[in-house]
Amino acid sequence: MNMSLETNAQKSVAKLEGDLTIYSVIELKSALLDLISSSTETEINLADVLEFDSAALQVLALAKRTANATGKTMRISAPSSSVVNLLELYDLVGFFGDSLLISTRDVDPLE
Amino acid sequence: MSFDLEQVVYTFIEEARELLDSMEASLLILEDNPADSENIDAVFRAAHTIKGSAGLFGLNEVVGFTHVVEDVLDRVRAGKISINNELIALLLESGDHINELIDVFAVKKTQLNAAAEQREADLLHSFNQYRTVHPEMVAVRDTTRKVDVCSEGGVAYNLWHISLRFGTEVFRNGMDPMSFIKYLATLGNIVSISTSFEGMPEPGSMDPEACYYSFEIQFDSSAEKQVIADVFRFVNEDCAVHILPPHSKLVEYVDLIKSLPADNGRLGEILVAAGALTQHELDQSLELQRSAAEQSGSASLLGDILVAQRSVEPAIVEAALNKQAKSKEQKSKENFYLRVQADKLDSLINLIGELVIAGAGASLLARQSNNASLYEANSIVSDLIEEIRDSALRLRMVPIGETFNRFQRVVRDVSQELGKDIQLKISGADTEVDKTLVEKIADPLVHLLRNSMDHGIEMPERRMALGKPAAGTLTLNAYHDSGSIVIEIGDDGGGLNRDRILAKAIERGLVSSGASLNDQEIFKLIFEPGFSTAETITNLSGRGVGMDVVKRNILSLRGTIDLDSEAGLGTRVRIRLPLTLAIIDGFLVGVGRGSYVVPLELVRECIELSEKERTLARERNYINLRGEVLPLIFLRDHFDLPDHSGRRENVVVVRSAGRSAGLVVDDLQGEFQTVIKPLGKLFTGLRGISGSTILGNGTVALILDIPAMVQQIVQTESRAPARLHAAR
């Protein structure tokens, strides 16, 4: 896993690359939680994620839940096909739905 | 064909009567314990079965009436009406009425008489009040029930509902829920899936390598439950899987459970066999049941656990439990009863009788042949014959309890009629007795019970005044005693009035006014024909017929009856009957040239009577047996046989009804299996002989009626006590 970070006054944009799997979830968790606590708005770009498993998704869900609970915003942008597949399989598109800015597919025409 | 139908109708009548009996027994239990749902079920089943079978034979009158009874019982069972004594009385009367209906329409094939018709109308009228209770409530209940069934089905559109709770170790064990769900999708269509992270803790303590996934999946598939469960086989350890079948499957399972063979005894096995439950689910639930039992000390029902675990739907568990109950019922019936026609049994016993005689002949020849191995082989055959004989005779034996239980009703009805409170206590119900004997003993027993209730037990007020409990107690006891069955009927009433019996007997001219009689002799007077001391004649007893008839009946069964009574404490009647009427173990003795059989069970010991003692014994008619006076019966004199100059004589000590006597015989010939052949009509008046038998060598031996002989000698003894004392 690789993470590159762009931060401005209101918003942090983190771009995750490579494999997001069980092998990197500990790292992923601390990175995401740090991001959420330090900025009011977090965008996580998943465009270049290759492998994506349930453990990684679980950490994303944790991050999303934590953000919601603390009144902050976290969204996923440009998920790669492996991410989308898993989100669709678990029907979690809605869970991240309001934050899926750019999808490879049509998620919600109203957005 | 018509012959067959007759046979079947006969079976129906038998069965219906048995069912009515058990219905009555259950109702009587319910009277004391109205909440006993098992007995309510039993009563309902009895009515239901009678109605069903009566329908098969087109006995519409029986069906019509029984239907009403069944309907009311069904309401009781469903808790819509509660059972009370009034309803029980009504149901008891209905049982009687059904019995009469069967009697009239199935046995006599006539029409009801006016009284029975009136009774039926009254009963139906009374039942109507129970049938029309709260019709609105009933309707409401019915609809809610239907709604329940629908929601029990759970999911609409005939979908499976799969609920998955993954354990924390799933990721670390190298597995990913994703792969299972993808695999599941190959078996059908995942209509909807709802993912949640229910168990996921706060961010700080959340372990990213632990798995917190859980899913609720609506799944459309035609696969079997086991196949679907197999998808998750590899995570069984780490994942709680609950698979609820679609509604269409529910119906299928219920049907399947109903069609399973009856031998599938256990709930879990039934459910697994029907495919409603997987073996893994069953194992898990059993484990849960076990550990819960260990913790709380009380085991919960597997059915409840399965439903709580959402492994199966309640409707299926219910179907399986019904199946189980049915299997059990069937099994217990199969295990315990086999209907055999009585004449088949009789012919078997006759054949065994012939076998015993033939076997005796064969062993006699074997003994004479001096062929050791032939003799040995024959003795084995003899042993086997003996065993066969015993088991064949046991086939005819039934516990007397069934007859006793019938008396509960008699006691209940009579005590109500008399306004007395009377309890019947039964003991020794397991005591077995020959079936024919049971049938013949029932009427005399009823008579004795009625007598005790009518004359023996006092009115409650009087009992209280005497310091006794207001409720009277009747006891009915049975036990085996030296080859006989003894039946005791006791009451804790006022006892027999010795003086009144004596006065009455003198008035009737049964005894002379100056006669001195002991208590026993006075009590026996009530068995004389035409004797009754009751001051008022009720319609139950006291008409002066009865006790003599009772005695005659008992005597005709080769039995005896005697009676103890204590003023103020009660009366006890003791009936002693032979166990069986066909074959006995005999002890063969020789007198002169003839052989005689003494029932072995009555023989206590054999002693030699030496030359010296003989003269003395002959003079006094008794010997001193270890300090006891043993009255003697000289069989030679008894049967008036020609004198015989045998050097030795033997005494066979026999015991009957608590008294001993010695039979003086020439020689002892040993044990002998005796098939009792009744004597011809011509000889019925003979005293001291109860039958005859055929010996191995073809000669006839007479069977001694020891109880009669002993009684005779006891009577002579008590008539002439002075003589005995003088001789001593």
C-alpha cells in the first residue's frame, strides 16, 4: 500500500495505491483515523487500488462510521473496479453512497 | 367379504370400548387435576379415534354424537373453554352414551330407545352452551393464527433467508467472507444483501485484522438446505450460519416430516431427515443445550433452542414434534400389544397341554429304556416344555389393574348418589391373573364395593361425629399368595354389627337361638341366601340378594371368600382365587394303586410317618410337627380305598388359606406337570377332587382339591375343639 497526501485548509485528499488487503490494514487504520481526526473533510481516492479485500473494506467502514460520529466528512472518490465490485457484492454502495464522488459506474443520478 | 367385515367391526367395538375406558380414566384424573393437559389430549384422542373408526363403518349416529363431544374437547384443548367438574360429568355421561350407541348400532343393530334418545338430546343441549361460547373471540383467534403462519414463513416471494455472523478469526485464518458470498451467488440469485459491522468496537479498540462482518441475505434458489449450508462449511467454526427456508419449503418440510417412517424417534433426527435442519446445526444446538444445562442445571427443550437459534421455523418444529408424538404412540402400541384372537390362544394352550402329556409319556419310556443319553435328551425336552407351558400360560395373564380402574367410576357415581365422600385406593394393580378369571370376577367385586359403600361407610356427618375423616376410604388390593391370587376389599366404615346379624339369622331360622357362634361364623352368615340386615333398602344393595350370589360365583371359580370385621373400624373381604385354570405344577402321590396330584405350590414339605407314630396318629388324627398341631387327612380313608399293608406311609404337609394339614399317603412319586382336565358333569358334586389328569403311562390321576379338604378339616376341628383338647 502506498499513500500520498494532499492537504489544504479544509480538506485532505489521500490517494491510496496498490493492494489494500489484510496485510496492510493495521497501517491503513491508523492512517485513516489520523486523517479524519486532523481534518474536517477527507477524500480518499481509490482509483489506483488493485487488490481490495473485506478487511480493507472493513477499515474504510470504520473510518466512515468514525467520521459520521464526530460530525466530519469522509468520502471515497473514483473507486477502482475491484473496490466497486466488493461494494456492490456487499451492497454497501449506499453506505458510502453520498460520498462516492466519481464512480466508474452511474451510482446516483441525483448526486 | 361380509365375514371379514364382521371381524373388523368386532375389532372396532373392542377398540372403542378400550378407548372409552381410557377416556373415563383420564376424565377421572382430570376431575382432581383439571390442568393436566396430557389427559385432556388423551380424552380428545379417544373421542377423535372413535369418531374416525365409526365413520369407516357408516355408524352415522355414533359419528354425529361423538363429533359434538370431540368439538367441545377441541375447544378445551385450545384453551377456549376451561374444564370444570360440570363438564367432566357431562363428558363421563357422554362416554356412557357413546358406549350405548355403539352397543345399539354396531352390536345389536337396532334403534335407540326413547330414554336414550332423550339422554342424547339433553347431552347435546348441554354441550351447546360450551360450543357457542365467545364466537367473536374464536374468530379473532383464528385470523391471528393465520397471520402468524404467514409471518412465520418469514420472507415473501419464496426466498431463503440466510443470516451470517462471521467470527473475529476469519481473516487471520486466511478466509474472506467475500469468497463465500461469491460462491453462494453461483447457487442462485442474491436478491438482497445487507451488510453490517454490528460487533465492531470503537475505533480505538477495533482490531483491523479481526472480522466484524455480518450479513442478512435474501436468496432465491432451488437448492436444498444442506447444499446451501455446505457453502459455509469451511467457516462453520468461525461463523454463525442460520438458513431459514422459504415458505414453499416450509410446506414441503411439513409434508416430508409427516411422510417419514415412524421409527425416527428424536426431534433432531426427524428434522435432519426432512432436510429442514443440517447436521451441523443440530450438533451446535445440542452442544448449546448441553452447556446450558450444565450452567443452569435445567435442560431447555431442543425445539426451543432450534427456534431461538433461528435454525428452523416454529411451524416445522411443531410438525416434527407431532410426528414424534405419533411415532412414540405407535411404537408403544406396537411394543406392548398384539391383538390375538382368544380362540387361537386357547388352542395353543390346549396343544401345549397335549405336549405336556406326550412329553411325560416320552420321559417315562426314556427312563425305562435305561438309555442314558436318551434320558438326558428327554429331560432337556421336558425342561423346555415346562418353560413353554409357563410362557403360554402367561400369555393369558393380564394385570388386574385394568379391572380395578373401572371401579373408580363406580365408586365416584355411587358415592355421589349416596351423598358420601368416598375415595378408592388401589394397590397391587400389577398383579396378574388369568383373563377369563378377570372377566368373571368383575361383577362380584362391584357388588362387594357397592355393599361397602352403601352399608359400610357412614354418612360424612356421622363420620365426623365419630372422629373419623369425613371422606371414607375403600381399599382394593391384590397380591399373589401360594398359587392363588388374593383380592381384598376393605372399608373404614362401621364394620358389621355382630348382634344384628345374629338376631336376623335367628329370626330367619338360619341358626337356633341357643347356638354359640364365634365372630367368624356369625360374619359368614351374611353369605347365606336371603340375608340382609340393612334397615333401609336402597336401590344399590340391601335387597337380600347379592352376597350369596357373590359367594356362589367365587366358589364356581374354585375360590374362597372370607371376611373380617371390627365394629367401628371397618370390614375387609378377602377373595382367594386360583391363578389359572389350565395347567399346574403338580406333586404326584400314590395311595393304594392309584395316583393323585397335589398342586405343588400348596406343598410345604414331606415327612415320613414311621410305624410307631402311625398307630398313634391314626388314633388322634393329628401329629406333632415341631411343636405345632398338624391335623391329618388319611387319603385312604377319605376315598374309602381297600386296606393296604404298606410298610411305610408319608405325610405331605400342605398349606392353604393360612392353614396347614397333613395328607397321609403311601408313597411320594415326585413332581409332575399336570394338565387339568375337568371332570364330567356327573362328578361336579364330588368334594375333594378338582379335576383329573392323564399320566405319562396313560392312566388317570385325580387332582386333589386341597383348599376344600383343608377347609373341611378346619371345620371339623372347630366343631369339635373339645375332642382335640382332650386328646392333647
